[in-house]
Amino acid sequence: MDQINPDYDLPGNDLDFSKPTPEQEKKIPLFVKVYGALCLLDGIITAPILAILYTLTIIALIAVPDKLNFGNDPIISLVISITSAVLAGIAAIGLIVLGWSLIRNRRRNAGLWASVLIVVTIGQVITDIMVKGITLELIAPGVQLVILTALTTTVDPSLWQERELERRLSDMQDRVAAEEGLLGRDISGEGYIKLNFFNLFWVFTVCCVIGLVLEVIWHMVVVDPGVYQDRAGLLYGPFSPIYGFGALLMTIALNRFYRANPLVIFLVSAIIGGGFEVLVSWFMQFAFGAIAWDYKHATLFGLFPDPVAVLFDGRTSTLFAGIWGFLGFVWIRFCLPRLLKVINLIPWRWRYSLTSVSAALMIVNGLMTLGALDCWFERVSGVEPTMPIEHFYAEHYDNAFMEHRFQSMTIVPRESSRVSTADHV
């Protein structure tokens, strides 16, 4: 691979952004401070209520454990509930600190806590889906995510500096990098690829397709020779998002180690890929009762049970963790450099607009897929559609459609942690 010069010089690099600009020194607008006051009030009210509520729940659990409904798997459901409680507590504290920071005009601190709350809110959304499914209650955290994302890109002074720098130098830098054959590369020399949204989105999208093709071939050659099975993971398009997200994790984790020892790359990739496979399987099973792969009966050389499969309840195995490790090595050493060249074939004038439109379509596809899975789960569980959106999914994505689209997936309600399904299984 090409060596990157850490001192790679670009026109305009002598600009000084160390001092805050007048724009950065402005006070936080009044409406943002009002939002901060609401956050502060929300956190102050929520924190003690959560403390009392969860204390009573623990007391009840100890006193009359048989009276509490924790779904079909009490241990897992209890773990999810505890995780949700911890996230709610962190969110309450985070809202207090964020609100106070906004009121006191502490931009950097506000930006930091807004980023923390984005992660916590995403965690709350995931746990809520695993317990309740896709409900209208997710609208509030969805709105909060939008507001917090806007805050992280407007409040933090360092981001003001970054945007100002990008505005004045990005075109000039990219044109120089293109002439040097380094467009999309990390010109600092710390990593191989520049970890920006443009590069990462196309890494995700391309690997969704490549992963799907590889999995279909694997099924036709190894699992069930000669038999085609659609392994798509989204409602529309030839995409398998687990491979897209896996490639993102590999790229981010290995970006600085692309010249490391092959064994190190293999081991890191195997751990990341196997762990990610476990987490996705766990989420899909307990949120939607969906089982798309199961390696419980895997063995090593046909002699004894696979210890990795046993340890992780069949969610991954030694073989597939090894495959992830091999794919990670091939990806970072051979595929990523060539993919970067393909990405850069996108015409300069179209690259950002095309990426934005494609990303929006991919997000809609993903959200619709989650909604369709949730409604499929409820229908299999015996829950009749009540809301208009549920009738929409029942009409356009009925059980037959879902079974045909997701041929490797089976919905087993008793495997989920959804409390609402207890009476329907």
C-alpha cells in the first residue's frame, strides 16, 4: 500500500483556528437555553422517580418473585430490565448536566453530554424494542435524538472550528489529494482511510451486497448444495446489513493497524465479527423472536461440541468466528484499497448529494424492515392489528411475503423477551 506522509501539506494549512471566532464566542440562543431548562427540569423530576420505582421493583422481586411477569425467559428479561434502568438513570443525570451546561453557556461541556445522551438514548430505544416492540413510545426518543444530534453539530466550539476549516479547505484539499492519488485516504498517516460519512456509508452499502452474495454462495455450495435461498436482511434491495455493519466495525477497528501482523488482524477481526454476530442474534431473538442462524449443534472436526458455540448458545461458532477473522484480514489488506478507488469514481458534483439521498433511502428501508418484523412477530403471536400502520404492514407485508423475503428466518414468539406475548404463546 502507499505510504502516507504525516506532513502532507495542503494549501491553506497556515490558517489559525486555535482561537475562537466571534461566531463561537456568541452566547447560546435563548430557545436553546429554554430547551436546556426543560432538560434540567426533566432530569430533576425523573431521577428521584426512577430511584423510587426501581427500589420498589427490587423489593417486590425479592418478596414475591412469582408475581412479576418477566416474559418467557425471566433471567434475560431481568437483565434487559436492569440495563434499561441503568440507562434511564444515566439519561436523567445526563439531562441535568446538559441542561445546566446550556443555561450556563458551556458549549463544549454541552456538546460532550449531548454525544453521551445520543449513545444512551439509542441504548434505551434498543431495550424498549426488546421489551415492548415498535410502539408509539419510540417517537419521543426519536425526536430527542434529532435534537441532540443538532446540538452536537452546533454547540461544541471544536465542531464549529472543524466546519469552518472544512468549508474553507475541503475543496482545495480534495482536489490536491485527487491529483496525488490519495482521495479518501487519511492524509495524517494515522490510518488508511479517512473515517468520514461519505467513505463509511459506501463501505457499509457495498459490503451489504458483497456479504449477501457470499452468504448465498455459501448456502448453495456448503449448507444445501444446489439450492438457492434468499439471504436478504432488508425489505428491499440485495442487502444483508449484518455484513455492512460488520465491515464498518472492521474498518474502524483496523484502520490504524492495516500494516499490523496478519495474526493480529485475524484475531481482532474474529473477535469483532463473532461478538457482533452474537449481539445481533441476541437482539433479533429477544426483540422479535426471530432466529436466522443457530450453531448449537456445531462440532470441532466432528469429534466434540464446539466450545464457542456452547458458550454463546449457538449464536456464533469457532468456524464462523474464524471466517470473520479471515474476511477481516482480506478486507483491510486487499479489498478496502480497491473499494476506495471504486468509491472515488462517483463524479465530484454528485458525491455528496448522491450519498445523502442513498443514505436516506437506506434508513427508510431499515426502519420499514424493523416495523415489518415487529408486525410479523405480533401476527404469529396471535395479536390482531389495531393501528393503521399495523393494517398497512398486514396488507402489504403479510406472513407469506415475510416468509418468502426472509427465507432463513423463523419467528418463534416463545424465544422472545416480549412480556406482551405471554398470553399468546
